[in-house]
Amino acid sequence: MKRSLHVVDDSRDPPIWTPVLLRMGSRLVSIVDTENGKASRRFADALFVAGATPLDDEHDAEPDLRIVIRGAPASAQARLRAEILEEAADLVLGAARPAFARLLASACACRVND
């Protein structure tokens, strides 16, 4: 039985992921990363644990806060796409840190309560 093998290499550009949308207090937050989407989902999960509410991808309001998690692009085209994402961001993170997610969620919650 013959099967075709998929070629795996690091030179391919990662797929373009749709942003993860969350509501933190009264703020709509958009999270995207410049790699394969794992970092943005991990950061969104940490925000969810800290009290954020997930939204569906078809929410049409403009985000109040755009977060980009920086990765290591493998090609020139991926670097260009990452630069464009970072230019439009309100906050660029080097990694998806759960401790920062807790601080961010608590800061947004404090602003709602003030």
C-alpha cells in the first residue's frame, strides 16, 4: 500500500490566523500572533481564566485593544506580514505570559469598577 508523504519544512509561511476576540470588562480585545496561532490561543486562554469572556469571530465591532504576540518569521514575506501586524497593534508582546494576562485582566476589571 502506497501513501503520499507530506513535506514538512520551516521555510513555509504560517497560515494567516484570524484574531481571537475577547471582552475584558468593557473593552473588546483582539489577539493575534505572527506564527501559527498557538501563542494567541494560549494567551487568550490565560485571559479567559483571569475573567475575560470569549466572543465569536464574526463580531463586527472595532477592538479597543489590539495585541500582537511576536514570533520568529521564517521568510521575508512572513517578516513583512509580522511588521504590518505589529504596526497596527496597540500592544506587542514577546511571548504569551499567563502572569501578564492576569495583570492585564485585573487592570481592565479595575477600570470597570472605578
